[in-house]
Amino acid sequence: MWPRCRDVIGVAQIQTDGHGFGDRLVCHCIYYALHGEAKTAAVAFESNLLAYVELLLFILVSMTYLNAMEERGVFDGLRIWLLSRQYSYRKLFWITGVLAFCFSTVISGLAVA
């Protein structure tokens, strides 16, 4: 005898900590699989897994670039250059904000390419 869908989904929520996007994905896949739509469940699971893997690889590459920049002293040189100019706190705030925006754009472009 097959268990009822809501019982299976309830057990899946308990075993996967009961909250978060991954839990809903698992529950929906189980629901579709039990209702004879295993192909729909497989496609949904595969596409979401692919999205997570792409995000993980993007973050890994971005952190690699940042680590390489840190090892080469880019940020220390930038800090020394900014402090030697003796800017006010307001100017430092705006300069670092613009630099962070520029660095994030460049690193994002390098990671995606």
C-alpha cells in the first residue's frame, strides 16, 4: 500500500529541516513522482540543481580572483594610496563605494567569461 502524499511530504519536510527552498523542491518532486509525473519531477529537480551548481561555481571563481588580488597586495596598495591622500571620512566612504562597485563588476565579468 502506498503512503498518502501528505504523509510523505510531511516526513520529507521533517527530515530536511522543514524550511528553505530545497525542502520545497524535494517535497514537490516527491509529490509529482507519486502522482505519476516522474518526468516533471526529474526536470524540475535537474534544473534547480543546475542553478545551484552554477551559483556555486560562480562564487568559487569570484573568490579565487579576490584571493589572487589579496595575495598580490592590490587591496593593501589601494588602502595605502587612499590613506596617503588624507581624504575626509565622507570622501573615503564614496571612493570605497565606487571602487567596490567597479571591482564587483570586473570580477563578475571575469568569473562569467
